[in-house]
Amino acid sequence: MNKEELTPMRHSLAHIMATAVTKLWPEAKLGVGPVVENGFYYDIDIPGVAISEDDFKKIEKEMQAVINQNQPFEQSTKSIDDAIAWAKESEQPYKEELLNDLKRAGTTVAKDLSPEEMGTLAEGESQLDSVGFYTNRDFTDLCRGPHVEHTGQVGAFKLMRVAGAYWRGDEKNPQMQRLYGVAFKTKQELHDYLQMLEEAKKRDHRKLGKELDLFVFSDLVGSGLPLFTEKGTILREEIGKFTQELRERTGFTRVWTPVIAKTDLYKASGHWDKFGDELFLVKSQETSDEFVLRPMNCPHHVQIYTSKPRSYRDLPLKFMENAGDYRDEKTGELHGLSRVRSFTQDDSHAFVAQDQIKQVASDLVEAAHEMYSVFDMELKFRLSFRDDGEGYLGEQALWDKAQAQIEELAKENELDYYVEEGEAAFYGPKIDFMATDAIGRQWQVATVQLDFVQPERFGLEFINESGEAEQPVMIHCALLGSIERFLSVYIEHTAGKFPIWLAPEQIRIISVNQEAETLQMVDRIEALARNKGLRVYADNDNESVGKKIRNAEVAKVPYTIVVGEKEVANGIVTPRVRRDISVIDAHPELHYEQFVQTVANESISRIIKSSL
Amino acid sequence: MNKEELTPMRHSLAHIMATAVTKLWPEAKLGVGPVVENGFYYDIDIPGVAISEDDFKKIEKEMQAVINQNQPFEQSTKSIDDAIAWAKESEQPYKEELLNDLKRAGTTVAKDLSPEEMGTLAEGESQLDSVGFYTNRDFTDLCRGPHVEHTGQVGAFKLMRVAGAYWRGDEKNPQMQRLYGVAFKTKQELHDYLQMLEEAKKRDHRKLGKELDLFVFSDLVGSGLPLFTEKGTILREEIGKFTQELRERTGFTRVWTPVIAKTDLYKASGHWDKFGDELFLVKSQETSDEFVLRPMNCPHHVQIYTSKPRSYRDLPLKFMENAGDYRDEKTGELHGLSRVRSFTQDDSHAFVAQDQIKQVASDLVEAAHEMYSVFDMELKFRLSFRDDGEGYLGEQALWDKAQAQIEELAKENELDYYVEEGEAAFYGPKIDFMATDAIGRQWQVATVQLDFVQPERFGLEFINESGEAEQPVMIHCALLGSIERFLSVYIEHTAGKFPIWLAPEQIRIISVNQEAETLQMVDRIEALARNKGLRVYADNDNESVGKKIRNAEVAKVPYTIVVGEKEVANGIVTPRVRRDISVIDAHPELHYEQFVQTVANESISRIIKSSL
């Protein structure tokens, strides 16, 4: 189902919802009603009435009646003055305000309008002289379309929630009620989407983060600043090692840089202007030095590049660092690990000659492939190229050369890719990696970004084979993106059932009783597992075996073994294997040494399926 | 040679130097002349004369003349008014100022005087009524002593340098010349000290850091903010892994926390007041939040402790983190890696019940022992206990219990220790680890610090076996201290000749020529070594073998092999072994596979001596 087809359906549903609401509450004043991801909303103000979820059934019933009537959507235009008169007459003060603003200041106001508000204007040259309207039977709305032909063509929908929203997003304005709905072409698609939402709720990484004791927040530390507990730190570190190992093979070496720098560095790089208010400012009390908590790492790595003269023999020069960055996100936008103020990028920067772009980028794409196949997520690639527009920096010839190399490597590596012109950054083309998770959501996880501008701004050079100074190209790449954000995706992808190599706790040993022989056997197995480098926990608590097994299940431990009289007698254990791990026999009997060795082998190889 | 004996000798030498200077330049005005580490200085102002190192011979000759005369030091006192009259008459305005200040404001001023200035006052009750003087023949100085009996008893000395110094350390005051000397009891001791200085200069970690390409500074990043290159990062990481592995064995687990926190956290902990101007303040532009770049990590780890209820079964609870800290040191005090603004502590915090102190501290001491034996540095231990003074927080019974456990573990572990009463922090006793480096310098490297106060301030508790809430004790411990500072010590200790397990480059392979067969053999050896996890570098440059060998020597690579016709023919290599690595045969012949395997074995075991 493509977007072009869904947008008019969802937009039409916004009108149908407004039709229903004004029928139920004729005094309702309407704001704007745009299409959003997966659906639509309408901002509504009903004096003295607070719509609640209890009203949804009633509204949906009215909407369904309008749909069943196959009311045609009819387009018309009015002069701006007639439109204002219409708004007055209809007692729609918000529409009147929009139209007045538009009339008074012309395009200037039009430019300041949000995309949703723009939706109410007629298109093209005539926008200041006349505005567009759509009518379905008794309901008319200021609107530039597009719509479906009649109300019967809107697919399947469901109202989801109602929330307060200030008129035009300004808290000095009156608060309206924003009524949200989702819509898809078919009932099946709607059903699948709702089920996905249900599943996503169960997998919410904030909920799982608490249940599995992975990370915590503290009011004293501050919002958006997660603290990782033992288990969460294991996830961070194992993933962090993995992403670096993949690049180490192709010659990336680790560097270490501090999280602050003088503002001068970020003024030189251009990030000072780009990040603006998002920068945390750091003040020295001892000196007049002014610093920032860095929002990204490239300028620091550039300083290592410039610390000595470089020759073509040094290129490609490849640095990487799992490095802390800080951005001052608005408090309201913070969300678990997916939107934080402190995050860790698995960052890397390659300084390359122009004809090395393809090889270096190709190695990175291969690394990404291996990484996401281990994470069991499919990757698609978007090649984001320049278009004919202005504002791109760097010579056209360099762009052509770079984009040609990128497309060549995409073909040679048989990537599942598409080219999108106009999606490049102004400083260079890039490859975006999109991963699909277990419940079908697509996430942009990583980027290989070419950069023609920072080498210019910092005057980077190397001496080429002819003995002349030449400017290198920079290639930025993070395979995970930010470790925190990746974890938010991955925790939900796996629902917290981490593969063996990553599971913070790999084996739990449960004692059946508190007898000396039992505890000795538990100790013996625990020591052996620990000695093999496994993460093991012995539960010798004086609780029932049933309760202890349930605890291990809640903790989503891959392997649990219960040690009682029988196990003490012959050393044969019957591991309980977490259900998602496919095994020939879910309850194999084997000697504990063999069991530990098998888990140890799995743990090292980063494979996902059990071989028990 | 103890300090009690050296102090009067060095102090007497300051007087003898002043005697000589006033003989050579009778118009010289004297400031203060205290004892400092390894010697003494005197601040002198000679109108129109700038003393230079060229004058040292002349001054030393005059001093030697005074010494040869065995002039007795005679003590006397004067009333404060008589003393002022004396200073006037002697035309010593600086002495006059000191005496006037003292008279005017009594003890208040005396308290504000620096330790050096205090040296000019008579001791005890009478200090406001009368002041002390010492006279050696024609030279009299305001002084409280002590001195040797006569000028012949001052041992061996040498003038070292002269530098500008503002009177009383205030840049608004006149600038004087500070004349430094060193002094020891015997000529041999002086000789050894001077030789050590010479050696220390060669080993200066700032010089080696550049030569070995370990770290760099950038004006754009800021002073005191080192950036670690590939090789320096290997040192950081290998050492960082080592210090964590040692504690992992005894149950410490890794956590991860951000480098900023709201000022509230550090106000609650008490660090806000303690660190004052040394804190980097961080301002949010998006919100009104105020943060600090943390100067230490304990409050963050405390927040993980308090994130859920704790029981006696959870204790001892042990967190560790190689964590970034930031302190705003004065620019003038920054020095290479030993005094920086950004540093990384190999920090750990154990939360323990009172009777667990001994076991946890003992494990840490054992870990320190193992660490510093690998680093080939001897450790001494200072048990820093409380005295009868005031200002110690926490109950006396808890102090007694804790100190008894510490002394017990020191005895049981047969530590080379001494107790120093009055050296405890106000919040708990501690064990200080002092390491001696290869040229005899002693460094305080690590601490096991008990803390009774933070658990109180943050209201920490656990439920004990009786079901009651009880307060844990915190044990802070860093084995390295700060990784940066430790590296500054260790680079100088080893003179950059790092042991195999730590060497950023372990093997260098040098090609004799550019022939395909040679390069193939180089590749084969390099690939094998890399496959075994070794850090190897192939030098195929088109340079002479002699120059390539010298380059490897300058880089202090432990093993270098040269690959030419012979090596290609039979695979037998003759490793050049760095001289400090003791081997049976410095140039053994062996097959390259055997060579690589031997180095790989050494690399893993963290041993220091070669087994080739």
C-alpha cells in the first residue's frame, strides 16, 4: 500500500470525523485536521464538553453512517473575503483566524503556517486570491485536498485517543482536543496494525528495562540520563565490542577523546551553528575557557588527524571510538533509551583518497550486513544522492565520482537498495541502513556518510604520490547508531529474549534444597561455567522450586538447570531451554560438563540457534 | 635519611645562601626562605640585578666559604617593635611588611600567612609579643628555626635554578627572584639525586608520549584535555581491562553512568561544596536544569544502589566503572598526563555490612599486589587512621571496628605497612598504596577508602537478617587511581619500553627488499600474528634495512624480524629482541610459526620476561 493512495483516504476520514463531531455537537469549533503517520487527527474545541474514550463508539457510529452513504467529496473555491464571511457565518473562529492571517500578511504568514495549517489553503498561484473548499453533503471544510471520490472509499479505521493540544502549538492559545484515528485500506491491515501496537506495548523497552533490571533513571542525576545496571552494562559492552570487532578487521583502530572541547572547535566545524540550543554549554570557573559537551565526535577525531603530517601511505586512515555524546533534547521529547540526553555512538571516521571511497564504504556495508544478520534483522539500503537543487557543497565532479562508487558497490554487493535523489546531506551523499524488527517496524539504524566539507573547513591534507598536498574525503559511519537507541529497538525486537552470546545471564542454577551436597554440586557447576567465561547465577534461596523456575522465566534466562538428588548422584542435568531457542529436544539429558561446554561454544560464536 | 634530620640542614642552607647573596649584593632585599622537597629556596629582590645561572658558581663559592668557617647558628628573640626597628634599620622592607602585618592584626594575619611565611615567626604563645631570630656571624634573619649547630653541618648542596615569583604569591605585588637549591646529607646522595633527575628528564612522559605517538593535545580542544592516538588507546584499554579483571574475580560487576548530573546530586553528596571552583558547570539551554561535569563517580553509583530495595543477601554489592571525570584545574598547574582536566578513574564502590569490611578490603589489597607486581613496582601501604582530633564523622565504635579490621588484614596479608594517625579522611579510615618506580621515586597510586558519611547523606540502607533497616558502609577503591596519571608514572617507570602484553606494537616485520616473494612472506607472518591476536606492523617501505631497524628501535618495539632471501627460503627467522627483555639468546633462530606462537603465549600471560 503506497502513501499516495493512503493520504487521500486518511484525509477524507478527518473530514468524516469532523462531520460526525459537528453532528453530535453542533457548537463544535474546528481547528486543523491533517494526515499523520498511520492515520489522521482533528483539533476540536467544544465549549463545555470534554470528549473522552467513552464517546469513541458514538463518534465511530456516526462516521460509519456517513461512510455508508457514499457521500461525494466536491471541490470548490471562494475568494478570500467570501471565505472569511463563510467562517464568520459558520461560527468557526479558528478557521476565521487562519483566513484573516492569510489575507493580512500574504505569503509571509503562509510561510509561517505549519504543514497542517498549509493543508487548509488552496494550491498554487491563486492562494492569496482564492482558497479551496471540500464539501461532503452537509459538511464543508476549508481544504486544499486531495480527497477520495466519496466517503465510501476510506478503508478501515479506528479512533485511538484524545489529547489536549494548544491551538497552533502555542501554549498562550486556547487548548483544544486532538482526536486521533488510525486508518488502513483493509480491515486485515488495520487488524495487523492494532495487533502490532498491542505487541509493541508488551515489548516496550522501558517496561522490559525495569523488569529485566537493565537500566534506571534518577531524579538527582536528571531526566534523559540513563544509568546502566550490571545487566544493561553487559548488553552495552558486548554490543560495543561486536561493532568494533567488525570494523577492526578492515583496519579501523581505536582512539580515545574527551567529551568536552572549547567552543572554538565546534565553531570551526560548523556544529556550533547547526546544534544551537541543543548544545550543553560548559563553563570553567578557574579560567575564561568556554566549552561544549560535544554533540558529535568527528571534530575530535579530525584533531588527531591533524596532529601530524599525513602521506598517501597512511590512507585510508581509520579511527573508531564508542564515544559519549550529549544533546540537550527538550524534556517533553525524552523517551526511555530511544530519546536521551546522553548517548554513546559506535562512531568511526575514515580519511580516504577519492578513489578509496568505494572500498572503504563497501567494507562498512559488509560489516553492517554481518551485524544485522547476527541481530536477526533484515537490512534495506537507501542511497541518498544529491538532486539538481542548490546548497550542496563540494565540486560536482567529486559528487559524481563518489555517487558512482556508491552505486557500484551497492550493485557488486547485491544490496537490497534504492536511490533517493535529494536526500543527500549538503556536505555529501550517504548510504542509510534500514532494519526491520520482529513486529514489522522499520528503523533507520546506521549510515555511511561521505563528507566533503569538514576536510575543507579544517584544511585537512595529505601528501599524494606526486608529492603534492591533496584533500582527503571523510567517511562517517556508526553501525549501531547510538548504543542507547539501538538497545531500545533491539530490546523490543527480541522482547528481552537475548541470544546466548548477549544474554546478561546465560545460565541459572536452581538448588532443590539447602543440603550441603546439593549446594556443593551447584557450586561446582557454577565455578565451571564461570571458568569458561559464562555469565551464571546460582539461586540457592530458600524458596519453592516452582517459584525459582518462574523467576528464571521472568528474567528470560536462556538455560536453567535444577539441581537435586538425582543431579547430585550422577551429574546428569536436564536443562530447561528458553522457548524461542529452537532445539531438537527441549529437555535433553546430559552431563553438566557437556552442558556447560555446549553453552560456552554457543556463547563465543554469537550464533542464535541452540545446538543442545 | 629521615626528614627530621634534613629539614634543619636545608633550612640552614637557605640562610647560608642569603648570607652569600647579601655579601655579593649588599643591596639585596630578602623575602622568605623555606625548606621544600629535596631542598630549599629564598625569594630575593636585588634592585637592577637579574641573577642568572651564570652567577651560581660565584654564589656557591661564597656559600662554601661560609660553610668552611663552621659559623655557629645563634638564636635570639626581640619584641615585635624591636624587630620592626631592626628590619627598618637593615633596609629589609619585605621583612618589615611581614612584621607590621603580624603586629597589626595578630593571629588573624598569622593564620593567613603561607607555611613559608609562618617559618619566620617564633613558635607558641609568645608569637605576638616576641619574634625569633637566628644569627650566623654577620648575617641575622627573622626565623623560628630549627637550624643545625653550625654552618659546617649542612651536607652536600647544589643551586638548581632561578625563577620569577611574586611577593607573597600575589601578582599585584613586586616580582622577586626565587633561588632554588637541592641538598642531601652526603655527596653520594646528592649525586644519586642529580643522576635520577637526569634520568627522569630522559623518561619525561610528555617527551615519550610524542616520540612514541601515544597522545596529543589540541589548542581547539583545550589545555589539559589529552586525545589518545591508536597506540595510547591500546595502553589505556589494556590497563583498563587488567584493573577490572582483577576485581571481577572477587565479584565486582561493571556499571555505566553518564558524566553529568544535576547539581542537586553533588549538593546532596557534599562534593558541590568540596570542589567549589574546580567544578565545570553545565548549562541547559532548553530547560532551566543546571548540571555539573562530575568530579567523581560515587554519587552516580549510589543512585544505582538506591534504585531498588536491598537486602543483606545482596551484600557486599560491588560496582565498578572505568569512568570519565572532569576537574577544572588551574591552567598553570596542568602537566602532561599527570595533571589534566579530563581523566578516567578505574573506580569501584562496594556497599558492605560492617563485618564485611575486612574481607572486601583484603580482596582489593590482594588485587593491588598482583597488579603492581605485574607492573614491576614495589608497594608500601599506609594505614591512615583517625587521631583524637575533632571533625571526624561517624560513630567512634564504627571507626574502632573498621580500623581494627584494616590492621588485621594488613597483618594477615603480611603487608609492608605503617599506621599514620590523623591521616584519615573525615568520613573514614583508608589504606594508601605507595609504589616505587624504576628510578626510586615514590608515588601514591591507589586507595581503599572507607566511607561512613555518603551512606548517611543519601540515607542508604539494606534489610538485615533480623528484618531491620541497617546502614551499609561504602568502600571506594581505584587500583590505578586515574588511568592518565598512572600512565604518566608508568611511561616514565618503563621509559616507554612496555612489556609484551601491553606494548602497542608487539612485533615489527621488516622487508629487506620489494620483491614479490619477500612481501608475500611478510604478509604471511603478519597475517599469522594478527590471527593470534598480536599487534603487528609490517614495514615494507623502500628504505634501507638499517634505517628501518633504527625506526623500530626508536618505537621500542619488543620484537623485530627482518625478512630477506634466507627467511623466504626456509621460514627461519632471527628475532631482534628489545634489550630490557632478558633472553637466553638475544638472537635465537627459530621458525616463524614458533616465533609467533611464543610471542602470543607471552602476550596472554601478562608476564614481563621473554621466554624466547
